[in-house]
Amino acid sequence: MAKIITTSIFVSRLFDAIVPVLSWFLITMPLWLSPFHPAVVAYFIIAFDLYFLYKALTTTYFAAISYKSIMTRMKIPYFKKLAILKGINDIRHFVIIPNFKEPFYKLEATIYSLTKSDYPYDNIYLVLAFENREEEAKTKALALKKKFSQNFADLLISFHTLLPYEAPGKASNQTFAAKVVDSYVEKNNWKRENVLITICDADSSISKNYFSYLTCEYLRDKTRLYHFYWAPVLLYNNFWRLPFFIRIQATLSSILRLAFLSQKDKLIQISTYSTNLWLLKKINFWDADIIPEDWHIFYQAFFTFGEKIQTIPLYTIVNGDAVYSGGFLKTSGNRYEQEKRWAWGVSDIGYTLKKFFSTPHINPIIKLQRILFLAETHLLWTTSFFILTVSASIPPLINPLFKRTVLGFLLPKLSGLILTLSSLMLILYVYLDYQLRKKLNQKIRLTSLPFLFIQWYLLPLVSFLFSSLPALDAHTRLLFGKKIKYKVTEKV
């Protein structure tokens, strides 16, 4: 028995290490391979640069498609279409807001956005999911219930007590709250297939048409029991309060999420999203011992039901907060920690590799595609900055003989040209950023106008500090078996 446990631990550690090792391998390859095979390094860098150009082009294309689709869907009165849909009277919505030490005014603003919904039926239930370890939780819960209980069919409150095997964070809190909902549904003899659960971050402002749109999509969807539903969470709520550097990162994150929305075959929900209670019950809710839960819950469902599991795009907008802690240094530190926590999702690769061998009922090609997409995402996250910015100058520098060759002479110039072509895509990013903020009433201040253009010159530095470096930090910690602790991202 001990031998089996030891083998299992070894396999888990091996699977966890694969992508972190690859990250360090690719980042350092120009240093240790250039003295012996500089041409191999050069061709790899050029190939990577061309692949990055392809990714930049596709991101631009899909971001434009998503934006156009959102503008079109905004004109559709979904709330009027609901009356003709079969089964509409059986649908019930439960909105779970997991939170821990969130400012009262932030929770208040999030709930207030829910009350502005154009959904015409009185069947939205609010679930405030607090943590018992928060001293002010009960006080905030009572105040919010008193203020908003009349706006919902019912307002439920849960207080989660962290168990020894659970990790602090959204997953364990959501699971506890969802089980409270499940008991409530069972007590009322409702079908779980007709109950939609929306996980709403404590700083999310859900669009007016979200629930009408979601309900229309759900009732028209023939395979709805196996689907998640997601609208892009754009980080514009507190845009003008953000420090300069953080604002760039918030803009990039928003545009990338917009682009991701139209890539239906690869789409996986994050942050604020919806699904049905039946599916959550079947997969035993969120694994309570993990930290990055959004993609993990998708893979939980995928390795239970296979390729039927999909995330369906909702072409509307959820407006969220970027990290803001008041001062530049504190905000930067919190932004770094947030990115590291997101990048800890690399731990899902070990999980998916183990599931690959224990789920013979699922098409192995589909499984492999899902795992490779996950690995690609985390590899590009850590390596892109290093390969795109500094790698091309290393082979000629380390190997003077290679510098005298045509390839050695052209490598930095060719790499720079490809990167410049990729950077041209930022023109559309700036345009989409402007249009989205205008739709969300985030008007441009005249004094800030020059900075909206200057900021993009600092993009490499921002990408390094708030993307590649924290991601590499997470990979390295996983490689050496040092788990991260969940830290609440401060948004004041």
C-alpha cells in the first residue's frame, strides 16, 4: 500500500513538473545551446516570433468579431422573447456572490447592478456566500439582507467554515453555498435541470440584459445540461483610479478576454459565469482543495462527460474591477499576487494528465487537444516576454562566429521586424479599448489622452512585471512543490 501511495505521489509530481520544466528549458535555451548550435536557437526564435505574429493576428480578428457581435446583441430585446419560450416558468436563477473581507460598498454596488436587470420574472434568488472566519461577515450580511431582500424572490446567506482538507478561496466557499442552494431546491421539489447558478464575483456589475439573454440561450440550447455560459468580464469599473502601469494590464486583459469569447472551440469560462445545478451536482460541485477554480471546474465536467462539455459565449458585458489598493506600490504588489494566483492554474495540467489515463470512456484525441491547449496557454504566459524581447540578441552575443554568418546577422533584425508587425495590432486594441469604455460610460479625461498612446511603449516592461514574472514564479513554486496561499485581491 505504501509503495502504491509513493508511486502515485511520484507520478503527480512528475506531471506537475512537465510545463514548469519546459518553461525554464525554453527561456534558458539561447544561453546554453547557442555556444554549440546557434542556428537551431535562431530557427526556434524565428518560428516562435512567427507563431506570436499569428496569435496577434487571430486575437485581433476575434476581438473585432466579438465586439461586433456584442454591439449587435445589445439591440435585441431578449426580455420580450422569453414569453414565447417553452419552459420559461420553470426556470429559476440563483446568483452566488462568494466574498471574503470585501468592502461593504463593493458588495452593495454588485447587488445593485443585479436589481437593474430587465429579466421580467420574479425568480432570481440571491445567495451571499460569506466566510465564517471574517469577523464582520454577519454584520454585513444582515445589513445587505435588510436593504435588498425585497428585490429578489429570496435572499439566502451562507457562512462557510474552512475544513482541514479545503483550500481558502472561491472553490471551497462556492461549493458550500451551492450545497445550500441544492438543499433549498430539493426542499421545494424543483428540478435541478431548471435551476441556473450564476457565480458572480463581488466586484462584478452584470449587464442589464444578462439574465434575459442567458435564459433565452439556455432554453434554446438542446444540450444545455452540459454547458457553461460566459460573458467577458472587462476590467473597466475603476479604470481611471488605477495607477498607470496597472491600467495597461487591465486594458490588455479586457481585450484578450474579448477575443477569447469568439473562439468557441477553446472557450473556457472565468470569474463570473453560469451553469445549471444538475451539472454541478453530477460533478460534486467545485473541488474544495484547489485555488484556481474557474478552468478547473470545466475540466472536472469534461473528464466526467467528455466533449459534450462546452462553454457557450454570451455576447454581452460584465464590468469588473482591476486590482487597486490605493497606492502604486501596494497595488503593484497585489496585482503581482493576483497574476501569480491565476498562473497557478498550471497545476491543472497535472490534474488533466492523471485524468487522461483514468477516463477511457472519453475520446483520447479530444482529451489530448484539451490538455495541449491548457499547456500552450501556460507556456506562452511564461516564455513570450523572454523569447520575444531578449532571446534574439543572445546567440550572436554568446557565439561571435555565428554573428559573422548571414543568419546571425539577420536574426535580431528579422525578430525585431516580426515583433513590430505584431505590435501594429495594438492600433485596433486602442480603438476597441476606447469604444468599450465609451459604452461603459468610462469617459476619457483630456489630461489623460496623451498617456493612452504613450502607455503602449511601456508594454514590454508591464508584460514582464505583471505577467511573465509572476507566472514564472508560480511555475517555479509548483516545480519545487511549494504551494501558494490564497490571498484576497484588494480592490478599494
